[in-house]
Amino acid sequence: MSEQPSYLSRIFQFFADKLPAFSFAVALMALFLASGQAFTGKSAPIDWRDAVNKTNQKEEYQLAMRNQHEGNNAWQSMFGNNPNLIADVAQQMAPSVVNIDVSRTRSAVMPNSPFDDEMLRQFFGFEPGDDGGASPFRRFGGALPKQVEIGNGSGVIIDPQGHILTNNHVVFQADKITVTLQDGRKIPARIVGVDKYSDLAVLKIDAPNLKPALIGNSDKLRPGEWVIAVGSPLGFDHTVTLGIISGISRRVPDINTNVDFIQTDAAINPGNSGGPLVNLKGEVIGINTAISGRAQNIGFAIPVNVVKKVTDAIIANGRVQRPWIGISMTDISPELAQSLGLPGNTEGVVVAQVMPKSPAAQSGFRQGDIIQRLDGQKIVSPKTVQDAVKDRPIGAKLSFQILRDGNLMALQARTEQLPDGYDGTKP
């Protein structure tokens, strides 16, 4: 009969089996003890590899069980018991998503026209300011040829009356707009109103049996939530892509500084503009607007809570009231402050430009003024001023504390409606 391990060896073996945290160290201790007893003839040796293997197997098994349990819970929390939830949401959204085709008629441009040369212009008797490219056609009886530009985008039906939401840049200066529904109907559309500030537009079609999309809430979004983008990239209508919310409240100067965007890695391409970004409940939580040309899988959508305010105003009034005072600003850095002859720790924002005939110009603002307070609120960035102006009604009086030539001054300005044709990048 073979000899059994000693009592002490069995204790260490027990802990190696039961407590994975001891794993390798415990196994080695058991090995040395058992080996010493073997040399004295009191006990048979224990193979340390058996102890380590048993411990590792237990750890791997526990990890696998935990991952399976958590994975099942995560799957159920996202998809319930429906493995085809993404397809179901896409199918639910399909009747509410439309393809938008636009055409624009433009005058052709003559590249490298010889009539751009001033001597030739004088030879042919052109007056200063004449269009050197177009004038030859007009002067000699010809007509400058026209060219038709074709574009496409996406949109989403928001009510049974036929209002469709899309991006302003999709329908900008369009002569003809045609909406194609999922069932193949092609319907002419007209523009109800646009908002260049947010890059949104509302269209209207007259058609029966329309299915409006469900509208969600974008205020409680979290990075990591699953989302679906639906639209017509490159004209491929009702394309569905899946991703997550990569970030929220993104300020993107290259696109639009007026909106805090939702960032997503769901594939967005030309033609997706104006289409919906949808959560797994089938609710629209954003309107896809732009992509970053400097990287992959970085797309941006306008939050739907911003969209709701804009669309409600456009449908009710044909436009959105946008308060404006007419200044552009920049952050003040220690270097900029010192260049202005001020201490490096000067706080506020610098007025970089004052729009002519704007409320700010009429109130006495000057380039180089440093805005430090607005209605008593400390100013820490240009966005602070932008948000404060944006939240005021038209005609509201704003009180500014500014620093000019080292002296504190008080100025007041009243908000006015953002002028037509102005994109609102300055408050």
C-alpha cells in the first residue's frame, strides 16, 4: 500500500484547491514540504504541476462561468430574448425614413477665361467690375450655359401631416426636391423652413398613409449605448449600420460650433445626412449630419432634443428665433494677455470682431475688448457668452462688464433676430 501525504501537505493542498489567490505560491510550498518529507522517508512526494493545473482549471472555469453569466445578462438587458432585435428595429424604422433627391440649376463657370486678363477686358471694352467669365457670352449674343447639379440625402417623417426632417445642407438652394418613400412612391416636396444655425430643415409632402417615427430623449444618453443609423449613403436607400454612442456634447469647430453633437461610430457616409440615429427602442435620438474626414468611424448627429425645438418653431412660424448681438470672440491665453499689455492671469474672452451695424456695434463694443462678466455671470469661454445670448428672447437687454485699455467699463446691448443668410457662428 502506497504511503499517503502528511497531514500538513494535505492542508496546503486543500488551500491550493479552494483559494485560487494562493495558486502558484501555495503549490510551491506544498512541493517543498512534500519533497522534504520524501527525503526523510516519511511521505511520498507531490507533483507541483498537479496542484498548479488544478488551480488554473478552477480559475478558468470560474472565469468562464462568470463571463457566461454576465454576458447573458448583458445580452438580455440589450436585446431581451430577441436575437434579431437590430433587424426588427430597422424594419420598424424603414417606413419612416425617406430618400431625398435634389437638383440645383447653376450657371456654368468658365475656368481660366482669357477675359480675366485686364488688358483683354479693356480691349473688348469691358467696364470695371464686369464678369470676365460671363461677359463674353453676353456681349457677343451668346448665353452662358446652365448646368444641373444632382444631390441626395436622407430624411425622417415626423408627423402624419407629411412633415419631414432633414439637414439644411441637403436641400440648400434646391430647385427641385423629390422624396422617395419605402413603398416606392416618389412625391415632390417643398421647404417649410430652414435653420442654418443648427443645419436643420423641415420639408412637407402631401401623401396618405405616412408612418411618423418615434421620437426619443437625447438628454440622458451615455457613451457606449447601442445605436443604429438608417439612411441613403451614396443613394443606397434604407441602409442600416450599427454602432455605439462614442461621445456626447461634442463641440466640432470644423462642422458647426452652434451644436453639441452626439458622436457615433455607426458608419455614416455621404447621403446619410438628414437620416435618423436610432436607439434599440426604435426611437430617434439624433439626426445624422457629418463625418470627420480625418479619421474613420467618427460621425456626428444633432441631438433630437435640439431638433424638437427647431422643428416646432419652423412648423409654427416658418423660422426659428435666434437672438444675436454680432460679435466673434476668442479665449484669452497668457501670451495673448501679455501682448495686450495685461497680466498673464487676466480672465475673460477677447472680442475678435464686431459685425458692422450689429447690436454690439451700436452699443460701443470694439475689437480687443475683454468681456469678463455678463449679467453678473463670470465669463470663462466664448461658449459662456454664446449660451447666455442664445437663451435670451429677442429684444432682451444684456449687461456686460468689459476691460478696455486696462480700465473696467460697463456696456449694454439688446438682442436682435439673427439676420437672414447668416449662419450664427457668432453670438
